[in-house]
Amino acid sequence: MTDLPHKTAKASSGATAIELRDVGLVYLSAQKETCALDAFSLSIASGEPVAIIGPSGCGKTSLLNLIAGLITPTSGQILVAGDAVTSPRKQTSLILQGYGLLPWKTVLDNAALGLLVQRASRKEAHEKAMDALAVVGIADFAASYPAELSGGMRQRLALARAMALDTDIMLMDEPLSALDALTREELQNVLLDLWRSEGYAQILVTHSIEEAVLLGRRIVLMTSRPGTIRTIIDNPQMGSTDYRQSTTFHKQCTHLRELLRGGG
């Protein structure tokens, strides 16, 4: 992976990147109402990496969609960079489980897609996309198609597309869940390196205890539906060298596992 200039100075400003104030979300259908989130409040600083973990169906994906401006809360308020979220924002990137790649487009065109949607010129979009592909280590495959890539490479492509947007907020919904163990560990290191170099605020939704501890400076544990915050675990050594092999890492994993078991 190509090194980037270190930009985590963004994180030192202390400014709030994301603020959720008593957010509630109710899905309506002809048969019933489903309360997905209830009184969810959380502030995330500029450059801060946060991991969210909790039971299936507790509203984790809905939370990301709300922050991304794809859906509107039923109650409460969401602010990003001090502004109320009413629609998708250019500097907020969302990576979903299925990668969202277009099979008929080349790797380069997939990486440039977000910029083209934002009406950047094709030349500018391709230049920024190539830079992002180089950062995640797949620039040599720019003329290939998604079907010709491994799962890990498709995930790198999804990351490149998000990075090409000059993002300051990265939202990720179980982005590595479909990968084998070794590839997943490799991509976890890529995510860590990108956060270190780019300095964006990051929210990672995951079902993996180890992944949450590796990639979250704070770990938000959610309740069952309707989802709200059960507890927040501070994880200050996240990002330190060889954290995965440290005693503190394994203690944090054990602590989080016990909390999850205790909550059913």
C-alpha cells in the first residue's frame, strides 16, 4: 500500500464531527410499526474512530444510513460538522457489505463513480480514482473488472472509491464480514493504516469482537431492538504499534465478550 502524508492532525482539533441527539427511528408498514432506534445520543470528534457492536437487528445499519443522510430520523436530530443532516453529504462516505460495485464497469470507473455522480469531470475523477487505487495497492488492476478480482481486492476497490471523495467521515457496515480470516486481518490493517494517514472520523459496524477492539478508539455496545447505547468502552491504546499482540488488546476482547454474553 502506498504511503500518504500523515493527516491525523484533524483529530487533534477536538471539534465534533458527528452528533446524534436523542435519535429515534420507527419503520412503518401496513401491518405494524417497528422501533429500530430509541433515544440514541452520541458525539464523535473529528478524526475519531468508533466501533459499534451489538445484537443482530438492533439498528446498527439504520444508524449509518441516518448519519449518511439516506433516511430521516423519526425523532431527535443528527448534526455533521455542525449542520443538520437532511440529505447525503459529499464528504461522507458509506461502505456497505456488498461493496456496491458495478460489474460492467472497470476498476477505474468503479473507483471514480462517486466523483462522477458529484459531477466532477471525467479527467479529474479518473486522476483522483487512480491516486486512491494506488493508495490501496490495486492500481495495476485499473483496467480489470470486479469479477476478475478476489474478495479482498474488491474490498480495496470499495475503499478506494470512498477515499477518492476526499472524505472526512467514513461509515462502514461490516465491510470485511465476507472475507476469509487471513484476508480479513490483512484488510483490517489496511483500514488502520488509512485511518492513520487520512485522519477521518470513522464509524465501523461489526459483529467481530476483535475487529471492534482493533479499530475502535471507543467501542459502543448497543442493546437489542429498539437499539440504544448500553455502554461505551474506552480503548485508548487502539492504533498503537503491535496492539493486536498486546496483553491489553486481549483483555479488552475478553471484557467486551463478557459484556455481550451478559446482555444476552
